[in-house]
Amino acid sequence: MLDHWLTEAPDQPFLHLPDGRRLTFAHLGALTCTAEAELRALDVRPGDRVLVVAENCPEHAALILACSRVGAWSCGVNARMAPGEIDAFVARADARVVYFTASSSRAATAHARRYDAVPSALDGMERGRVRDDAMPEAQPLQDQVAALIFTSGTTGEPKGVMLTHDALIHFARVTCAARALSPADRSYAFVPMTHIFGLGTVLLSSLLAGAQLVMRPQFDPADLLDALGAAGVSQLQGPPTLFSRLLAHLQQHGISRPTAPALRYLYTGAGPLDLSLKQCVESTFGLTLHHGYGLSEYAGSVHVTRLGEQRPDTSAGYAVAEAEVQVTESVTGQPLPLGERGELWLRGRGLMPGYFRDPAATAAVMREGGWYASGDLGELHADGALFVVGRLKEMIIRSGFNVYPAEVETALNAHPSIQRSAVVGRRETDGNEEIIAFVELRPGAALDLAALQGHLHHRLAPYKRPARIVALPELPTNNNGKILKRELQEQAASMMT
């Protein structure tokens, strides 16, 4: 994909950086050549893993492309993770060499010091020593796999999702078509390239289309507003937390309608979408907020809403090319009728070949017929639209009834004082589960429990209503913007009865 633009339009801008620099495809090509030469000098082999402790920067993009040229697998991990998490990823990846995006990330610099890193040939990058005992992966995976994306490890040991070249390029084509992406577009690229969202939806789809990226190492609402107003950003993608934080920033500064003359496409994914958030975003920008369902194990989106269609609900849209979703009874493995809720099983061109060197974890999620059991709960409607309602493991059993946290969160988020919420279950002595809600208030709002309970009284059956509602200054999230429910479950379990 890079070589195409080096031939067709080498002087076309591709990356717009925080310091005002514009890098063309030719500039990115030069960085990629430098990275490739260093990898070969370090004897990085086909099937080796090159791990990058990173926040977004051009050098990280160049390393991803250079790995492809030498046949190694790029493996990005977010620099903002804790030392123990980084060390676990390095060990799991059996990395040949570890890089650090030191010039664009103080967190990466701190990790580089722990690894006694030395300067790389790429300006601003540092690297650890080459591990002679790292074992390259054998064929056929050696040639098939392009990258590893690690799960965060928040629910157990981290697992390395193997993403193939074919799956990633297919996903780039799918997302280009879904967004009508072209060289005239500019995307605000803060979503980490260490995550499938940033790697596939942002970097690779833009590279395929020749679209430009306003690249940032992290999210800053003020910088985003400036980019929307002055930098020609036409596409904005991010998790729901991005839009929640952006709306809070606008409210704090009394901005009712941001200046965004080029903006034409909004998309949120990588987390459940709340209807009240969707409505607020659409009202603020005067544009449809598109939505989709995807995951690392499928190299991106499985379902996505259609360009030009404005849905009044929070559907994740329709199946993309060569993807299948089956709503399944998780115990029996039997498919369920339209409209019934069950576990979402997936298969298709984007599906991973497995977790890296972890046959037990792979076997635990793969089913007969090539299906992947996602652990997500959802339902399909007659028009083919998918609705994701939560996680199988997060479902709460209250008084013998199933309670889906997303349904309770939707009701909570509809109250004008609530910015966002997260609902978890707490085990009681009789085996029942108590519903605990954690809420993050809108700027300037106070928690009025009586008013909130009255609000829920009209929206939820008694067994679905939280026994406790706890206000937090901010809900805990990981580096990709997902709410860390495991932390909240631990906090709920430690509460006094």
C-alpha cells in the first residue's frame, strides 16, 4: 500500500503532526527504509516479533511497515500501561527486539530506561537489546501473520491475537467503503495504533485510500476542536468515551456547536453506545453518529451502519463483506431465532488464526464449523441489524431474572445529571446478585439519589434497579477508552453491606 503512493503521489501529504510539520508519503517512505535497514542490521528475521511500546507517531507507523517488508510481526503495546503489564507483553511476545517511541511519549521513555534502551536509527526512537534466544514463528503462520494485538490482561493473562495480512487489508477495504474514504479526507488520528481500531480503522484504511491523518499521541479536546476548525478534519472516529469527554469539554466552555466546516463523518466503536450520548453528539454536530461492532479477534469491524442511513437506535449496523454473525445459545451451541438474545459467534475472512502460542486459550473460544465464541451478547433483527447488549460474563442474575448492565446504564445515562455510568453485580450470601451502579456526573451536577431513583422507577422493572448508586469523579478506563468493569467489581465487592 505504501509503495503504491510512493509511485503515484510521493509528494502528497499524509501525516500532520502536533508541531505543525506535514510528512508526505515520500517522508514516510524514507522513515520506513531507515527502519527496515536497522531491522535487517539487527538480524530481525521473518516470523520474529518486534514489540513497540508506543504512543502515536510517524516512527511507529514506519516500524509497522518496515516489519512487513522484512517479514517480522509488529506488536504494539500502549506506553501508558504499567511496568508489570509491559513486561508481561514482552515475555508473551517472545520479542526479538523492543522499541520505544521516546520522543512522543514520556511514558515510553520511562519504560525505555528500565530496558537500558539505546538510540535507534529512527530519530526519537530507542530500542532494547536484541534477544538471541527469541524464536521466530514457523510456517505457515510466519508468512500469514502481520501483527500481534495483545488483550490488555485486565481479565486475566494477556493473549496475543494474530492478525493476518489478508485480514488487515480486507478490513482496510471494508472501512474505506463504509466511510467513502478518499485522498480528500483527513482523519483525526489519536486512537492508538497499538489497538486494532487505530491500526486498521485509522492507519491502514487511510494508507489504502491515500487519505491524510492529523496524528496525535493522545486525546486532547481543545486540540481536537482546533483541528476540526482549522486543520480540515473531515472524519472523526473514536470510542464512546472520546465523545463523552468532548461533550463535557464543550459544556464546560459554553460551546453549543463546534466549528467544523469539513467534518462529514462521525463514527464510534470499541464499546457500547448509549442512546442519549448518540443523540447529544448528533444534535451537537448536526451529523449522524455511525456505529459498528468489531473486535481484535476479527481484525476490525464485523457489522457497521450504512453511510447515508440515520438510525434512531443504537444498532451496530449490518454485516460487512465476508463476515458472519450467529446469535447462539451459548451452552448448546444452537442458533437462536431473530429477535432473541444470545452469545454472538463470528466467522469469516477477518477471523484470527488463533492466539499466539496459546492453544488452550484458542481452543476455549473456537467452535465447530470455524465459529469464534465472542462472549458478547446480542440480537439480530429482521432487517439484518445487530444490537449488542453486553457481555455474557457481565450479565447479572437478580431474583432469578437476567439483568443486562447495558439496559440499566442506558436508563441511568438518560438522566440529565449523568455523564456516563457502569453497572456491575455483587454476589450476596444467598447466591443472588445485588446491582451496583457507578456514575460519573456532568460538569456542575450533583448526585440527587431520590431524583435518580424516581427517574429509574419509570424506566426499569424493580429487579433491574440498582441497590446502590455511587458517584465517582471519573470512571476508570483503559488506554483504549473502555471502562474497566473489573476494577468496579472489586470496588463493589469491598463495600460494606
